[in-house]
Amino acid sequence: MGWLIRVVGALLLPALLWPPGALPQPEITLLERRDLTGAELGATGAFTHRLRLTVVNVEGSGWTRERAIEALREMAAILGQCEISIAGAEWLTLSAPPGYLDFSTPAARELARRYPVARPAIYLVRDTRSRPAFDAEAIGRGNSRTRPEIADTVWITAATRDAGIVLAHELAHVLMDSGEHSDEPGNLMGDQTAAGRKALSAVQCERLRETGSGNGLLRR
């Protein structure tokens, strides 16, 4: 019995020596960093506002860089109708514990706190633990008061169809800082995204530019 007590004590002692709340956490490490140019993301023509993104891919999410770039190019084409150019993006691949692979507010807040990145940021994740479940979620200023760590972010799952359209839709929510939807036929901001819904009205474009600029997310 004495040896058992000694073994258990030896196992517990390192944990007891750590201050409360300071137990070591599994590491989040950077595996890859790459700059994506505006040309790679399909930036063409004349624009009045520029957008630079951070794209965070959590290793094991099911996303590839090629698929993500394809979606970003379609997103860029959609936002281009509002004279917004994707000037470039910082691509980051992170190694993180399995609990960060699927979106949930607690996991997202912890990931953003432990590995802060420039905003606006798009996070490529495997799935979602939120209920009701959505393929993607946008967190702007207005809906982040209780979760400020993830303001100005979009989280999109690997199962998302029409990923470029979905990214444009969610990023528009962030840039406009609004959860409003439109019932106009063909409008990007319908309550359901679809392959044929890519249009943005002049009023929506103006709000994208003005609010996005006011919040420091767009540059002229």
C-alpha cells in the first residue's frame, strides 16, 4: 500500500505545484504560413476599397488550400460588384487539439484567445457542435458582445456546398455588421444561400463599404 501512495503522490505533485488555473494546456502551433496575393485570389479591375484577410486552416479540418483558394476567388468576384478588392490574405495552418476542429463558441473563443490573428479572419473547420447546426457562422461586432474574442470572424465547415457563395454571404454579414437578410430574388443575402443568389443591391454595397471602413476592416 505504501508504494501505491508514493506513486499516486508522485503523479499528483506536479499538478499541485501549478497555481490554480495555470495547468499546462495542449499546444497550438503554426505549421504553415503563406501570403496569398490579390492576383491569386482573382483581384482584377478598378476598386474603391481593399480587403485583406486572414485564413486559418485547422489541421485535420478536411479543407485543402486549393479548395479554399477556389472559394476565396468566387467570394472575391461576388464582392467585386461593390467595388471591393481582395488585396491578399495570410494563410495559416495550425496544429491544435481535436476539440478545436469543430465550431462551438467556447472552443472558438479559446482558439482565438490562444492564437490571435489579424481580422477579418476566416476559420476553416471540420464541423459544428452548435445547435441548430449551420454550415457557416458570421460573428460581427453586434453579435459578439458576449464573445469579443471572435468578433469579425467567419467559421465555415468542410461540408459546406457552394463555399464561395457562403463565404461571401457570411463575410458580408461581418462587413455590414448586420444579421439582416433579403427576400429579393437572386440576392446574396437571402436567409438561405444558393448557387443562383449572388447579387448585392446598391444599398447593401454602400453599407458594406461604409460600415466595413468604419470598423477598420476595409481600406481605401
